[in-house]
Amino acid sequence: SVSGEIRGNYYVGGLTGTNKNSGLLSNSYSLAKVSGKSQVGGLAASNYGNVEYSYATGQVVDLSGASAAAGGLIGKNDGEKVKHSYWDKETTKQAASSGSDKAFGLITADFAKKASFEGWNFEKIWKISKEGPTANRPCLQYELYDYYIEISDAQKTALKSSSGDRGYKLGDQVTLSVEALPGWRFEKWTARGKDIADAGNPYTFTVAAGNPTVYTAVFAEDYEFAGGEGTKENPYQIAALKQLSYLSYVPSLRSKHFILNNNIDAAETAQWHGGKGFLPIGQTWNYAFRGTFNGNGKTIKNLTINRPGEDHAALFGYTGWNPAKIEKLQLINVRITGKNTVGGLASHNCGNVSQCSVSGEIRGNYYVGGLTGYNNKGLLSNSYSLAKVSGNRGVGGLAGSNFYGNVEYSYAAGQVIDLNEASATVGGLIGDNYSDGKVQHSYWNKETTKQAVSSGSDKAFGLTTAAFAKKASFNEWNF
């Protein structure tokens, strides 16, 4: 938080002048009076990043008297998003803010009401103050209390939820508790690098001077498959949705080997993580899936991933160069929404995918494909997609982009929608094929995809629906 007075020429803001690139301003506020000639904002003058759960109330003064880039919260927004953030249109004396609807400009009286701040965390982060400079406005809890207690996850990937991590005064009783994600169990508490003796879950104590402010929950791996040992010779056997989810949460499993024993209905994933759905397996390159997954001819149906603000949405996020191998798996009626690099089976594929299929609906921004968003030196073989695919750039029925990769003996038949309506990188099979990517013996249905062309292929590989019913249409395919 900031209060006082800030004055400059260009790019003048209460918290920051310029929020560059993918910078994040979160759970913060400014009461400062801000003055400048161009690009002047109560919180940030110029935003190229993200702003969330923040506000500004200090007067914003346009010294030029005619600037179009002065705003109550943001002077000029060129970033991704300004969400759940507000300004006081009375005290800032600004009726508008770049990147926000005018409805996010509140009157002073509304700042005293929790209900005015959609999605804000008043349990652990914010509190409506009754006195001081933030009287009748939100303030940060740590500003009001003697101690602000935090809970950290020693494993970084094991914590599902926590309670008790908030502000306290001396003498208050504290009860800390944590819930582990699937594949983990709570083991102990530590603080300042030492184990806390006889501390269970929950852990209750009284706040005293000198208490630690950060308590670390230590978890241990705790999973059980239907059988197997995770080796190539004896892979772990997956028979239920919970067992599949272990791969999302336990990094050490992503180099193991798996076989799907049963068909899985993943309909309940629509309610997981507050509606965000299934967590992709291997969301970052460091935690890419580098093992093998044999679908065994089984199906996973009704999988939901609803993460429009996140990259790498798919059943598998990254598949690595070991290579990872995924085969004989059917994904039926998926509902997958992401930001960039979005697919049905794998968002960013560097492995070998064979005899796999996808149906349902897949939506994203850049690099969106039915089977994979970005095929990076990977192999897509003997596979197909019937999924409806929508995006703005690099959008393909089978793969959004094929970079030094290989696509062979595969096809796409789902509708491919160019949300940009003018992109040159949208195709029936591949949206953008470049850097010596090879596309061989692979086809798209030019009627159902509604695409006459596909990057990396001659138009002759775009077939009619009638031609799809004839073996002769598929040169050198193994029927």
C-alpha cells in the first residue's frame, strides 16, 4: 500500500509508473495523490501486465488538462487483464479507468461494504478498517495485527487448502490446519527450519512475542494404484479418476509408466478446483510428463478443464523429450478452455502420440488444436480428432502448430473456428506448420472442419465427407 503524494510528467502511478510485460499487481492499494501530464493512474500509470484485487482512492490530477490517458485506477491499459479492481470515483475525481468498465468506479460509501468487492478474500487478506487512513475502506490484515501468520507448503505441490493463516494479536488462540491434495498426506509442521514437537493437524497454540510468522506444512507421498510398480515391464494400473489425478499432483510420478485398466467418467471434474476443472498433468517444462501412458483401448469421457487465464490446458500439459509416449487412448466429450497452447490430449507435445483420439470442444487463444496445441519435435501418428476447435491464431483440427514435428496417418473432422476471422494460421488439420515440420499421409474433412486449407499440406488432402468413407482415400494407411 502507498499513501502520500506522487508527482511527475509521464507514466505516474500511485503504486507503479509502468507495470511491464507480465507483471502482477495483486491485493494492493494506493491512497496517494497522483499528478502527471500523460498516462496517470491512481494505482498504475501504464499496465502491460495483470492487475487484480486492488484499488485506488487518492486524487488523480491531469496536469495537462486534456490527457486521454488519466484514470482512477489505470491511466492506459495495454495488458492482459484488470479484474476485481476498483477506484473511488469521488475521491480520485475520475469517472473512468483504462481497462475497466465504469461499474468498477465506486462511490465512497460503497468502499465500506464487503459486498462491493467481488471475489476478495476477507478471511485471510483484507479487512474493512474502522479507523485510521483506511477508515471505512479495505485494508490489508497485516497492517492491523501484531502477527500475520502464513502457511507454506514444503513440497510446493501438495497443499489443497489451509485455514488459520491470517492476522492475530498477542494472546489470541490460533488453530492452523491443512488439507492435502490427492497423492499426499500431512506429516509434520516446521518453523524456522525446525520440527515442531507434538504438533498435529490441526495445530493449536497461543500467540506470544517471538512466535514464528511462517509455519511450513510437510507432506509425504501417499498414493495407491490398482496394481503395478510404475516400470515399463510392470506399469502402474489406473482404474479410477482419483488415481489418474495423482499424476497431476505428484511430480515424481511423471517419469513412471502407466496403463489404463478401466473406462473413466470424469464428469465430476467440472466441479474441481472451484470450477477450474482437472489440473493438467505436467503444467511446466520442469515437471513435464516423461513416462509412458498406455490407454489400453479404454476411454476417458466428460473431462473438464476451464482455465481461460492459464496456458497449457489439456489432459497432459507438457510431454517431454525422453520421449514420453501416449498411445491407445480415447478422450470423449472433453470440454477444455485455456489461454495459449491448448489441446485435447497434450498442450505442448515433445513425445510420441499414437492411436489416440479426441472428441468434444476445445477453446483457446494461440496454438489451439484438437489433439495438441503445439507439436514441438514430437510425433503424432495414427490418431484423429473430431473435436470442435476455436482460437485466434495457430488453430488446427489436429494440431495448432507443428514445429519440427511429424504428423502421419492421422486426420481431423471437427469444426475449426477462427475467432480472429482474419488469421492466416488456421487450418483443417494444422494451423501453422513451420521449420521443416512434416505432414504425411494425413487428411482433414474440408466440409465439417469448414476449412479449405491446412498448413503443410496440399489442398488435395482436404477430403469431402463422402471420401472419408472410402479406404482408397487414405494412401498407405494400415487397415
